[in-house]
Amino acid sequence: PYDVLVVGGGPAGAAAAIYAARKGIRTAIVAERFGGQVMDTVGIENFISVPYTEGPKLAASLEQHVKQYGVEVITEQRAAAISRDGYVNVDLASGATLKSRAVILATGARWRDLNVPGELEYRTKGVAYCPHCDGPFFKGKRVAVIGGGNSGIEAAIDLAGIVEHVTVVEFADTLRADEVLQKKARSMSNIDIIMSARTTEVIGDGSKVVGMDYEDRTTGEIKHLAVAGIFVQIGLVPNTEFLKGSEVALTRFGEIEIDTKGATSLPGVYAAGDATTVPFKQIIISMGAGATAALGAFDYLIRNPAP
Ligand code: FAD
């Protein structure tokens, strides 16, 4: 068995593995794809002390740093269940079971897609999911935000301070965002809100986004918006389906509940990053949380003898 098994190889998992391995304990990472969401990112300008980097480059450095400590890295394996019998057992979809004294869950999250033509093609070429990350790339331009929930309206308010104009496009005939956010958005002169609008297509010129089409659901008419950026804000889904029915408590949104040391409800199981209740989902925040979870897990190991 391992001392610490990290499930997930994104920024949170990599940081957790490095902090654990530096304690001289037997550490492994099991992940579907090393690098996580960072592999889908082009420009990164908010990884503090590194003014500019790109996702695949950061992911390669993460892997190199992890391997420097002799962490065993198992990729292309998906965790399917977790249980405890003294050791924590992680069952893989392949049928194998990995045993460890402590486990750190860092399986991240995924943005819910619109599933319309052009979205995939123009991802990172105008189709964006993270206003904190990509907002400044659209300085002085017109953008759309798809989704009128809290994250959509927060994104619109945030972007309105940077870009020329924001159009919020909401499918329903009402906004779900908190009243205080709606009021703030309506008070800003460069935000328009369109309701009962079904986004039908992302339109590009071959290299970048130039607009989008939507159906006016009251008339059935197709309308066009000329925008350089489209921020999709229709939900962030934690990759925690495999924990449903386990002893690891999740919120109703599927986020893993953690305390200030990263501990979950199952003894010996810690969690970090976008898969958890951490309020903001960013690379630097995930890395900090990974370090916290590893130190939390080490604290657990020195207090609980091996079974
Ligand atoms: P993830 O990066 O999601 O990694 C999860 C890991 O778990 C992966 O290795 C995955 O393969 C693995 N995994 C998932 N399920 C299982 C399973 N069942 N079994 C085994 N392995 C599993 N943040 C910034 O700070 N700056 C930016 O500029 C920025 N730009 C972004 C651009 C895009 C397009 C996206 C999508 C995100 C961006 N983010 C940015 C957010 C940032 O990428 C995330 O906050 C961060 O990657 C979260 O790290 P994580 O380790 O918690 O999860």
C-alpha cells in the first residue's frame, strides 16, 4: 500500500503529491489525464511570479516536478469507487484496486458545454469559460455571456469593467441570479440582458470568434450578435460522480465537503481543488489547496498508525 495516494493529476493533485513526497513517504498519483484542465488552456497570465505561460507548458513542468520526487504516476486510469477497511481502497474502472493509508481527492471539474456548432472549434479562440482568466484578452471588445445565473451575472459585471460591451444571453424568461447582482448589472450602462434566447451557433472567421446566433424563443426568429468573445457560464460540474453513495460527503452540487485542513467526512481521505467546496476555482488556489490537503493528510498519518 501507499502512504498517500492522490487521485487526479491537475494543479491540486500535483501540488499535493509534491508536498507529500517531500515528507519522505510513499506517494502515488492516479489520473485519467495528467495536467487536468490546464491542458485545455492556452494563455495563463495569473499564475503569480510567471507573467505568461501556456497550459501544456505548465502541465509539463508540473509532471517534471512531481517525477523529480519519485512519485509514482499512473495515468489513463479512472477511479470508480472509494471505501475504507483500515486502508483506503480506490477501485479503478479497469478492475484493479489501489490501497493507501491516506487518499487525496483532486479530480477537478469541467465546464458545462453549450453543445452548439462552433463551440468546440472556437474554444480558446473566443469561446471562454473563465472571466478571471480570459477577461483581459477582450479589453475594449464586445462580448456575450451565456447564462443568467449567479456566475453569468457576476461574469457580466466583472467583464463590463474591462470590455466595451457585454450582452447576457439567458435561455429562460427570468434570471436566476441573486437580486442584488441583477440590480448591479442593470445599473451598468454597457450591459444588455436578453432573455428567452436559445444560443444556436458560435460563428467564427476560421481563426477566431466574430459572433453568435440565437433563437428568440418568443417569436422563433434567429438573431445575430457581433461579438469577439463568448463566455459560457452555464455551470461548473465537479468530477465526483464516482463518490456518490460513498462515505465522502458531497454538497447538493456534487462538491466534496472539506474542512480547513482539506479533510473530508471519511477519515484518512482529504480533498483539494475544483472538485471541492473551495469558493474560487483557479490554478493558484488549487495548488495552495493541494499543499494544504497533503499537510493535512501527513498530520493524519503521524497520528494514526498503519493498520
Ligand atoms: P483539474 O485541473 O480539473 O484536474 C483534475 C484531474 O483529475 C485531471 O488529471 C483529471 O484527469 C483527473 N480525474 C478526474 N476524474 C478522475 C477520476 N474519476 N479518476 C482519476 N482521475 C480523474 N485558472 C487560472 O488560474 N488561470 C487561467 O488562466 C485559467 N484558464 C482556464 C482556461 C480554461 C479553458 C479552463 C477550462 C480552466 C482555466 N482555469 C484557469 C481554471 C484552472 O484550470 C482550474 O482551476 C484548475 O485546473 C483546477 O485544478 P484541479 O487540480 O483542481 O483540477
